[in-house]
Amino acid sequence: MPYTDPLKRLLRKGSFPLKADSSLPLWEELIKSLETQAATATAEAKALQQGLDYGIFGDTVTVNGISFNPGLDDLGMFLGAMHAELMRDFDIYNRRGDTRIHDFARRIRDIAIKHNILAASDVTLQPVSPDHGMGTGLVTTGELNFIPDPNLCDKGGFGSQPDQKLIGIAAPQWELLKKRRYVKQTTGAIGRASHYVLAHLLNHQVNGSGKKVANVVAFASDGNKQMAKQVEGILKEAVHRGLTVNYAVSAVGKVGMTPGRSAALQACSTQTQKAIIEIEQHLPEELVISLSVRQADGTYVSIISQQRISNFVPETVPVI
């Protein structure tokens, strides 16, 4: 099954089609060929590269500057490279409501399942907190890869940004916490946005739902940005490329009713301000996160070990 000349030109360079409307037929051609004759289509793509390793084939995948041999065959490496390319800019296509790219990614996942390259992920969310009503952690019960755990993703097999309405219903505490305006930790300056965001435990780009209250926790927005940069970017890089990982997140400690927080409580002028501080004392002090990647021999190599992301909970009267 020979590829068309436009697709051949891309594959020779180790490239994939763009995700513009004009290039989507090439994606369709490529994926359809793998759905119908996976071995032949993979062999032809590899032959087009004339033995050069552009990152699509070969034995290793590099994540966060570390190279791993995941034990994937040529088809597995090919599917992982395609999946990673399609999942780049995931949020842009979500916001547009354009599902065509996600449909391609879903078909790649189906091919991986059909050929026993990956099994479905198996991740367990810990019970919600009885105090703040949201998530407390997750562990990788079996494995985590780009095949979603059906219990953690949304309908259709992908994740989502936090659903403020659904989380607010399941955890009314969030409706109060989100009223506190942003407080800059170094200066105490007050911003316009909310101080807290709903931080995913399993990120939406690796199929974690924003509609499940056990998968989100109220966290300082600056801390959530730190988590995205230091942890979740690496997690996505590994999972999207077809690697199998072990991932664990724990919400550790409680900030407590400190003397400063107690003084702020006494200084509140409204019941809403008081209610916010009463809930804040139960928020976690930090998230502790670990990530490791499975190699061909079944052992796991640590990339992130006990990374601590602090939760800045102000000890001031909430500005609403």
C-alpha cells in the first residue's frame, strides 16, 4: 500500500502533516493505512527514512533530557510519535470545539489496543476530603499511558478543564474559596482574579476529568502554575509519546488554624469572610508528586521523586 507523494515527502524527513484543514486528508491517509495494514504501513514509513533515526523509529525516547528504551516495536514507536504530534495544542482544539484531531488520536489509541501495544490505564483517586470536599491524591494502581482509564476520563476518552459548576455542587466549599481574590505571596498585593484554582491531580491532557471532584483540589494559582511547569509538562511528554509511567500525587498536611489565621478570622467583618478562613485551615500544605518511566526490562526509572509544590494560603482577611 504505497503512500501518496505528499505524505512520502513528509515521512522521509521524519515529519507528520500539519493540522490545518488542507493537511487533514494526509492524516486520514496515514491513519487509515495503519488501521488496514499496520505492519506494511509501518515498514514503508521506516524504509522512507532510509535507516536514519529522526525520533519516530529507533529504540529510545527522550523525556526531560533523559533517554529511555521503552521496549516498543516499530509500530509502537510510530503510533507514539503520531499521538504526541496530534495531542500537541490539545487545549486549542478543545476551545474551538474541533474534535477532528481528537478523533485521529482516538483512532491511534484503538490501533495500539488492537495490536496489544498498550493496555488501558489503571489509576485510583483517593477519597475526597471530608473537610474541604475535594481530592486528596492519586496512585497508579496498574499503569498509566495514553489509553485512558474509563473511570477517570470524560465521555469520549479525553480529559477536561475543571467544571466550576459541577465541582461547586459536589463541593460547596469551592463556591466560597473561589471568592478570595489573589494575594501575592511576596508583597501581599491584591489582584483581581481568584487566589485559588481547581488543580487537577491527573492532568486533563493525560485524560483526567475536570468533572470529578476527587480529581481536583483548591490550590493557590501560583502553585498550580509551578506544578504545570515542573511536573505536568514532563508527564504529558512521556505519556503522549507512548511511554508507560507510574505517577503518584498526595495532598499532604493541613495549613491549620495558625495564630495569624486566627487573628484574621477575628478581624473579619462578614460571615462569608469567616467561612472562607474556616475552610482554608483544612487545605493541604503541599502536593507531593513522583513520576517514573517503565523500561523494556520492566523496571522503572525515576524522573521526578517526591517533588513538593507548596500551597500558599494567606493569613489575611479575604478580599472578595
